[in-house]
Amino acid sequence: MQNMSLKNDKWKRTAGWLSMILLAISLTACTGNGSEPGLNAGGEANGNPSAPGNNGGETDPSSDTPDKDASETKQGNGTFVGLIDNHSAEIELEGTPTAFQLDETLSAMAQNLEQGTSVSIEYVERAVEGDATLKQLVLTKLEVAPAKGTTSSGSSVELPAEKSLEVELEGTKETRTATLAKGDGYAFYMFDIFSFDAKTNKLMMNYDSAYHVVITKLPSGYDVEELAKTTKNELSKIGKVEQMSGDQVYVTMRDAELFLIARGDDVTQEYIVKNIDGQGFAFLVNMPHGEASEGFGPLAFASINTTVATD
């Protein structure tokens, strides 16, 4: 009996050792046969940033991380200058002409835009291969701005103090700098040959104030036909009144909703109604027959074409 008891004790101790060995093997298998938790089967870090063997979750400073600004979408409002070629266009942002790349869809849209159209854009900056210091601007969205001088929500937009405008004088195109002028609820850019009286809304030629334009911001829902009827009666005091359109009108005024002209013996008056980005404006142009007439018209038209609503 004593021998039997000793044999049983020896068997129990052996069985206990076997159980411990089997448990150790089982735990080793669960860790992917690695030398320690957090490592894969090859002994490399398993990608868990907090796992041992992976720098305690710290980023390797030598790793190549992408520049987040390269894919950040930026927004802006500008003036469409024109297409450079089939896949690029020039847009003036804050007074600076800027080139943008664009796809076929946006290129087709841009072909229908006139020079000087206010646009809202979205774009991304991409690094130029071979030179990390250069950035390529790529348009992702292009649309006509809801209103110059205001955002789609109606908040005001800061206008630059100066702007470069292209004008044609005696058959020659040239670029001149114009400065910002502000009226009641609107703003525009004028050349240095003009001055502006905000109280009377009158843009005047410095050489002779008889050459002038009276600017009127029209109320919403204005009736063009009613304006034509009323104005024809007033202009008839100058001379015969004609309603002009198409090629009869100076090229920058051909988008006008109404263009009336009356020629007298000493003076010509024009009444122009334009809808500029959803806001109507009327311009009464007074031009005496004199030496300044030829230069006054193109410069005055270029100025009033920059008129924007500010509230």
C-alpha cells in the first residue's frame, strides 16, 4: 500500500509539470510565435503605434509625411481674364493675374465667360515635380459669383484699393491703374482723370466737370420698360432719342439691358441700364461736344463697368 501511494504522488507531480508545459506552448502560439507581445511572426512591429518595439507610439522623424496643404481646398473670388489655352485660364485674384489649370468640363464652361466676369472658385495647390518650391494651382470649381462686392450670404467682401483695367483708346489697347471709389451701397474703380462726388453720385472729368456720369443703384424688381419710357421723355429735351443695341453700342456696353442716346447741338446724353451680378444700375452719361469726348467715353465706360454692390 505504501508503494502504491508513492507511485500516485509521483504521477500527480508529473501530470502537473505536463500541464504547465502545455500552457506555456499555448500562450506562445497566441502571440504569433514572436519573442514578445506587439511583434508579428517575423519579430517586427505589428503596426500598433502603442505596442512595444514601435518607439512607444512616437513618429519616426525620418518618415516621409505628406504635405496637408497640397490637398487643402482653397476658395476665392476674382475676375475672369480669359483662357490661356485649352487646359489653363487666367483669373485675377486681389488684383493679381493668376494662372490656373482646369479640366475639360471647367474649360468648356470658361469658354462661355466674358472677360471681366466676377467668378467664385475653389482650387488646390500641387507641388511641381522636380521642384518642391513651385506650386501648380488646379481649379476644382468655377462659377459666376452671385454678386460683386458681396458673398453669397450677403456679407461684404474687401475690395482692393487699386485695380488694373484694360481700355482701348484710338484703336490701341492699354492697361491703366484705377482707384477704388465708394458711393451709397456700391463701389467702383476710377482713373486719375476723374473725381467722384459721393453726395451727388457723380463721376466727373477733372478737365471739365460737364463730362460726367450720374450713377444710380436701382431697387430690386425694377422695370426696364418703365425706365425706358420715363427716360425717353427726359432725353427728348436734348434731341431725338434712339434705343441702341448690338453693334450700334460700344463693345463694353453690349450687355446692357437698355441703351438710350440723345444727340443735341452741343451735348450727347446716354442712359444705360446694366444688371451687374443680380443688381441693377443706371448710368446717365453727359458728354459735351468737345476735344475730350473721344477719350472720355471709353474711360468712363471702363470705370462704370467695375461697379459693384456693397450691401
